[in-house]
Amino acid sequence: MTIAIDSLRPAGGGAALFQGFEHGAQTSFFVVTSRPGGGAQKHRHPYEEIFVILDGEIEVIVDGQREMISGGSIRVIPPRAWHQFTNRSARPCLMVNIHSSPRLIQEDWADLVRDPEGGSAGDIS
């Protein structure tokens, strides 16, 4: 089976999301082109996530630790680690964010702050 990446993008544009369960696969991923200043807000997953930076540079914060990651690098985000990324460069960053799950499960920090009893993904403990 071959899938066009553009067919996985939302109608309004944005990152392409491959949900493994929709295609009989055990892994999910995003294909992200992050424009300067773009990125993802603080969130976490119950499984590890792997960032594969193909081109450009991003700032990643994992459990409060900040680092810059450039094209040709891989960063493993541990399970349940709060993380976020921002493109701090002047050009787009191309990356693939791999989720070791057939279905994306995500808890957003902003939701947890608004509702301390739950989050967008429910209980991921």
C-alpha cells in the first residue's frame, strides 16, 4: 500500500498525520514542516516519541531541559515526558515525529491546567 503524504493533511493545511490503526500498522507518525516560530505546545504521550529532523533546526524542551536539534539528528522523547518544540530558525524545519502506538494518544498541558482532574487524552498514567 502506498499513501500520498498530502492525503494525510487536514483540509486547512498543517502536519500530515498517519494513524497506524487506520492502515493496519502498529506505528503512527506526523510529517511536519514547521515554519519559523511554529511548533507544538507542551504535551505528553504514554509511549515514547521519536523526532527525526530531516532539515532545519528546532528548539526542543523535554521535562524542562532545552536543546537545539538540527537536520540529520534524532531525539527520543521518553514515555510520559512533557515536551514541546519551536522552530527558532529563519527557515522551515522538516521533521517526522514517530509515535510507537497504532493510535495517537496525547495529553495537552494547557488542558490539564484548565481542568486539573483530566486532560485531552484522559488518564495516561
